[in-house]
Amino acid sequence: MSLSREVRRLDNTWERGDYPKHLEWLEINNVRGWAGERVDFKFPIVAIVGENGSGKSTILQCAASLYRDSRRSKNAQLFPSLFFPDTAWEELTDIDIKASIREGTNSHVISVRKPTTRWRGIETRRERKVEFLDLRRIQPINARMGYSRLAKRSVKEASSQLFTDDQKNRFSSIIGKSYNSVKQSITDIDANRSVNVISLNGHSYSGFHQGAGEATIAGLLAQDIPQYSLVLIDEIETSLHPRAQRRLLRDLAVISREKKVQFIITTHSPYILDELPAIARVYVFNDNGIKNVVNGISSEFALTRMDEINYPELDIYVEDDVAKILIEEILAKNNLDHLSRCSIISYGSASVGKSLGMMESQGRFPRPSIIILDADQDSSPGCLLLPGDDAPERQIYDDLSISGWPDVAQNVNRSHSQLVNFTEQAATLPNHHDWIKHTADKLVVGGNELWRAMARSWVKNELRDEATQDLLNLIDAKLEGQS
């Protein structure tokens, strides 16, 4: 899906280089199964996704450990020992958390480490304001430690802080209701625990009687996010319905653009991932105790990796829906039964495919898998190439144009002359990824419907059997458990 206006504007700001502080990457060694793998942060908002226990929260904790925050007292600093303590069951040594931190036009490679019993590099950490929002900070109030004693009629409000009009409007926009007021209240028995109170349609109710989503958003918006800061949010979608998740991400995009704030978040939600460009999505694998980090994954890929419902026998990973439909038509022509036994998953960019191919070549997929790159890519370990010599759009447009577009117009119920005219127009566009949409819009048909008709015609009339033999043989072998 296309990016929202807020995220597009954020992208433009990022491309101009308007961010004076940015954590560029970090490497984690000897912490919770990490062995020097690198995580890149190539956008102002980066979402870390993966199964439970894959290491998402560890990334946030390592990022928080890299900075000192002058606003905090010494006892309130986010030291690595806070996140990675020695316990009765673990004594952590030989830890190294390395990172590249950009400040202005300069990048500094720094590290905090624990070679034996003491952390090193703490006093030389770079200065930056850091907010770490974990689940305890955004849980419903009833679930928070120490709040039950506030839920008594005898307790009185001692003071309160109203949300500004901007905060209230953001709260209303994210939840999707027009609230009269939102405030954070302090009781007369506990000055350290605030209770959010909202007013809607003339009725006021506290966090003890709010929906979990309202409490989550109120807690997040109550945070004073400083300019140029680093904000880390664990499981950002907690208690929020899909529309609220999308609106929250767009709200963060506005904050990031206006205050030049860097957000690193963890999520299991495809709705959050859909709001971000591919470079802002990072998937963390934990296969048999070995970490692997892949940048630029698609939302579909992330959801498929985290789900286990109705899995077919073989996963076939392709770059996008264009390649997916082409593989479906190749399988439908040669062995329709095989098509029903395969799950064809788009992964995003070619760089993701090459990373997956490397994992496949090392035998690190728990299920039978095939990784396919578009034919305009170079060969890469663990990967096959699509049939042809070029990107699938260029290959099929060129081949079918020469042969006169057999069967295509008839299959989409459109005029053959119009089809020829609009495909010729499309082929003049510099980006071949725009060709299908341009042609489909002119013909007033669905893009996938048109592309499937083209792919089916090409497979039937142009594709030689020997061009698909390696792919079909590998699918046969994988389904029979021979490879």
C-alpha cells in the first residue's frame, strides 16, 4: 500500500539530512544469543519485528545503554547494568555493544562493554535525551503495580495537568473520537503515580474505567518527547485496533519530522509495518539459537514468518506480487497440484531475497523453502532466478509486444487495439514498476487482473519448457523431501 502523507513528508525531511543526531547501527555481542550481528537504522522510525524471544527488546535495551542523558540523575541513568544484570542464574561477561552514532556530519563508533565483572565505556558515552517506554508504562492502569490502592472513593484529586489542545486533538485523532478534555491527575495519597482522566460527551471517567487503548495512548501522549531525542517503544500496538495503530504511527511521523526525533519500536503488527517504507522494517530471526537480521522485509513476509496456520508444504519466496503471480501461472500450467501445496510469499527488495538465499544455503530455514530473485539480478547463493533475462515486467511486455499480445485483451474483456496502444504508452515510462498500473488504469481493470492475463499468455505462448526445468525440478524435490 502507498505511504501516508505524514510518512512521505517525514521521508522528504530525512532525505534532506535534517537530523543532527542519529543512531546509525549497533552490533550486539554475547548478550542473549547475539553474536555480533548488526542492526541498521536507516530511517527516523524503524520497526523491529520477529517472534517472541527473537531479541527485539534486547535491541531497544542496547540502544538505550549507549547514551547518557543529562536530564537524569546518576541513579536514574539508563545504564546497561539496568537491562543486563548479573543474577543468581546468570553472570554476564565478554559483552560488547558497539554502535555508530552520527552527530551533525560526523559519525562516531563507540561501545559499552563488560569484559569481566565491570562495565567499561560508561563515562565516555555520548550525550542524548533518551525515552524508553516499556510495557509497564503503557499497560492499563489496573495492571500497574501500586495503583490498586488509588481505586477508592476516599481518595481525592490533589492536582492535575490538562493536555494541551494539540495533545487532546492528537488523542482524539488516534482513537477516533472527539474528547472534550484529557488530563493527568495526582491523588492526595501518592504524588508519584498519575491517573489519566478523560471527558467524552459530557461524561468524565478515569483510567480505571477506560478502554485499554485509551489508557495506552493517553500514557504515550503524556510523555514530553524532547527535540533530537531517541525514543524506544516496546510492542507499540498494545491494545490498539488497526486504525488506531496506523494513526499512532502517523502521529509519531509528525513528531519525528517536527522535532527531529528518532524512534525505534518493536511490533508484531502488519498494520504498523504497512505504514513504513521497506528500509524502516527489520526482521530478526532466531533459528536454533542463531540470530539473523534482515532489512527491508515486506509486511506479508513478516506475518507469514510469525504465523503457523494452514502452512502448505513448501514456501517459495519472491520479490513482489508481480513475481508471485508469474510463479503461480508457471505452476498452474505445469502442475496445478503443486500450486496448492506451495505458499508463495513476497519478501520485498532484492537485498532481502539475497539475505534469505544465504540463510537457505546454510540450511537455516526450519521448513522447505525456495528463494527466487527477478531475472535482472545477478546470481546469488541459495537463490534461483525467474525465467527470462530481465525484470518480469520488461520481459513480458517486450515478448508479448513482438507476438501481438495473444489472448490478453480477450481475457480482460477489453479492446485489443486499446490494449496495444496503452501498453506502448506504458513502456515509455522510465520505471518498469509503473507499467502495469498505467496500462490497467487506462483500460479500467485491476492491476493484478491484467498482469495475470499477461503472465498466463506469456507462460502459454512464449516460455520455453527448458527455462523452467530447474525451478520445477527443485519444487518436485522439495515437496518429496529430497532436498
